[in-house]
Amino acid sequence: MRFFLIFIISFFILEITAQNCYSPNILSVNDSLTTQYYNFKELQFNSIDSAQEYRIRFKKISDPIWEYRFMYLDTAKFFGFEHNETYIWNVKTFCDTILNISSSWSIQDTFITNSFVPINFSPFFNIQLSHYICDSISDLNFLIEQDPNEPDISSSSVFSSSGSFTINLLNVGDIVGEASVVAGGGFYNFEYTLVVDQIISNNAAVIAMNNDSTGVIDGSFIIENDIDGIKIVNTVPSDGNFYTTGNSSDVTFYNLFLNPPPGNLNFFTSIQSELGDNDNQNIDFTISCLNNFQNIFIKDSEFKIIDDQLVFYNHGDLMIYNLSGQLIYKNVDSEIFNISFLNNSLYFFTFQSKNKIIKDKLFIY
């Protein structure tokens, strides 16, 4: 009799709990990107206070079998669906996962998936130097961007008509720049430190892309001094499909490009897609010498010059380079540096504190 009474009470408690376990009643679908193989949708619903877990199910409206997914306590998640199909879906709440107490399935919602529409291969390319003063070292920055549904880039090469890389000044392990990469239509954002990985010769080196978050080398560039100018080659690993969901690569090499003598400087590209397309672009600059420039020194709010002293607002290490890229001064762990020894000329400096790196030009006249 006592066992029977306990069973009745337990059953009554379970019944009351089940009656108070509600399913979500607000379902919505948010559009996302469309890839070569899938259209991604975000399935979203309102939360339930007593929930320990959610499960959703979905299927093509014509299919007899549901697909089930655990949501745990997430109330929104992205899933990939076939193109040009109509799907139905709903959600269930589990209020006690041990006793398997759950709500009934919620009301059903319907959505239609998008088509994949490829577009022509037309990557955007831009390149800049930190200055255009003849026979002096400058930073080199280039940007490559693609719109969603373009064919994927398989390789890219950048050439110049003149100028050179100061490869003879490099050592393995040197930090020579940074890069920002956005992929997956904005879902993935990576920051990289560019490190000299291998010196092939006096005219060629491998620059590795060291992922700042993972510490893993995700890719590399080969930089070369060619007969007339420079060459930068980047080969992109295949990701298993032929079209991009949108991407960009913003790459900067610090104090690595030696500007040519005065005249025209031409950069041009050869960018190949995984489908065999080839895109060529040209960007031209005019290189001038120092006596044609005025007001080169731009005062930075993070430092100032007072009585032949370069003053920063934090302690750090200062390195000053001449026009040939040679290190002529180094001092560590200070915020005030005496620069009275510098002759009238243009210099480049790097100041590294605990929290940041400042790179700028210094014009002494």
C-alpha cells in the first residue's frame, strides 16, 4: 500500500511538471548567406523559463522523415539547407532531461530556401605605399576583396615595374607586417602577424601568416626581387567548393619596400580563380625626391617633439631607421628619447609599448 501511494504521488508530480512545460510559441527564420551547395538560415524561437534543453526538427515539406537537432539552451542557430526547397520546422522544450519531461511540439513554421546565383569573377584590388619618396624604405599595403558568389581565388600575384624588397636585411623570425582576413561572408575574422619563415636567397623569402588567436601558420607569401621590380605570390588552399561567400585580405609589409628613383612606379596583378578566370589590374604612382615634398612630418597625438627629444606618453622601446632601412638607433624602456644626433633627413621609427606599436615618419630639417 505504501509503495502504491508513493507511485501515485510521483506520478502526480510528474504530471503537474509536464503540464507546466511549455513549448516556444514565437518562431522565426532569418536569412543568411547562400553558398554553392547550401542556403543557410537561422532558426530562432523564444525562450522558456523552465527549459533545460531544446530540440528542433525540420524537413522538406514533401518528405515523410524529420531531421532532429539538439539546441541545448540556444534559442537561435544556423543550419544549411538545400536550394529552392520549402521546409517546415518546430521546436520542443525539455524541462527535465533526466526524467524526460518535455512539452509537446510547438506550432510549425514554414520557410523557402534561396537559389545560388553565381556572378562573374571580378576581385577588387588596391595597393598603397606609406610614402612616395625616392630611394627610401616604405610600408607596402595591398587589399583584395571579393563579393559573395564569385569564383574562389586560387592564386594571386602582384608585380611592380621598379623598386625592390630589402630581403638582404631580413632574418628568419623577424616580424615584418600584419594582415586582416575576413572570410565566410563575415562569419570569420582573423588577425595575423607576418613573420619571416625562410630566406630562399638574397632575392627571395617566404613570409608566414601566423594566426594571432591560434598561433598556427595558416598561409604564406613568397616575396621576390624580379628583374625590374618585385613579385608577391600567394596560393590559396582549396576549401572544397569553387565559389566564395565573400572575403577580403588586407596585408601590410612594414619597412620592406625600397622605393625606386624618381619616375613612374607601376603595380599590376595576375589573380586566378579556381574556375580558370584571370583578372589583371594596374595601379600607377609617381615617385619624387625629398626636395619636392613639403610638410612630410605629420604630428601624431601619441607623441611629440620637445627640444630635440621625441616624447611618448607610455614607456616603450624605440627603433629609428634611415632611408635605406638600416637601424641607426635603439633605446628601450623609456618615454623620452634624445634625437639631437640626427642629421637633416627623413627617418622612420617604430615605438613599441606594452599595449601597442606606433610606426611613423620623422622629418628633421
